[in-house]
Amino acid sequence: MYFAVIGDIISSRKIENRKQFQKHLSGILDEINHSYFEDIASEFVITLGDEFQGLLKRADRLLEITDKIKFQLEPVEVRFGIGIGRMETDIIRETSVGADGPAYWCARKAIQIIHDKNDYNVSKIVIETEEQVDFMDVVNESLRMCDYIEKKWRPTQKDLIRQSVLQFGHNAAIPQKKLAKFLNLSVQTVNAKIQSTGYYNYLRLKQSVCHTLQSRWGNK
């Protein structure tokens, strides 16, 4: 089984310098392909002006990858459709263009679900599976809760979490001294901000989702 990821840029037509934005997006995807080499089956590439995709063989760091892409694209917003299933075309490491199969069909269906079930413009990620199992309802509700928590963050809180994810990934043992030094803040200030965001709960929930997906479908 594979984990297909489709990213859909929100309101892409409103982006003023689309050429510069595509260059920025391409650089982000190149960084992801390099940093998560062991997780990737087919590299992330831009497929359309407002879409990109990639194929993972493991789910351990699936949501860490989508968060890193999301936070680096801000203030431009992106929605993610993730599909879990088989592939019917040859898997080419260097590009996911032309890849097809139930994994991508499910990812496309997930994007459509976000469009159809707007959730007051809060939900930004949905996971669909080729093989239907009961616990996927809990998984997707967990992701909606994470999006809801994130929506409540103040700009200064979100910036701290953004920097934490970009620097340290989904590290539950957040090295607050290093983060404080990076942000030029006191450790006490960093600790207070992290506590006020509910970040530990947010992070553990995403880690639990990835662990559940990897246990059920991940390639060993």
C-alpha cells in the first residue's frame, strides 16, 4: 500500500506573482524530497499551476511533511488530499507525474470531500482509503480537530509553532532552549506560548494518526 498526497493551492488565481510562487513551491518540494528520501516512493512535483503531488511508502512522517509544506507556503493556504491504496502504474522515483492507481484516486476523492464539506473553511486535510475501515472516521475527525486548534492560534503563537515544526519537525520533546535561542526569546516565554497553544496535544494527536496509518498500511 502507498500514501498518495495531492496538495491543492487555495485561491491560486489571486496570487500576484505566480511565476515567483511556483519557483518558491518547487524549492520547498525539492527540500522535502531531499529531507525525507527514505519515506518517498515517487518525488513531490508540481503537476498543475495550483496542484502538486507525491507518493510515500511510509506514514511515519506523513503529517510532518504536509505541515512543513503548509507552513513554508504561508500566507498562501493549501488543502491536502491523502489517499491510501495500491498503484497500477510503474513507480518512478524521480517523479510522480503519470502515476495512477487507487491511492491517487482516493487522494483526489479526499480533495473533493474538502471542497464539498467546507467545515466553515477550517478543515484542510482529509484521508481516504481504498480499503474501508471503521477507524478512518476517527482519524479524519482528529485531523479536523487539529485544524480547529490551529485556527485558534494568535499570529505570535502560530509563528512559534511554525518555527518549531520547520526547525525540529514533529518532535514531542521540543528542545525549548534551542527554539528560544532561534527566536531570540526567553525559555520561559517559549514555554508559556507552547502551553497556551495546546501544541503538545495537537502534536500527539497527529503522531497517533501517523502511527495508526503506518501500523495498518505502511510498508515494513
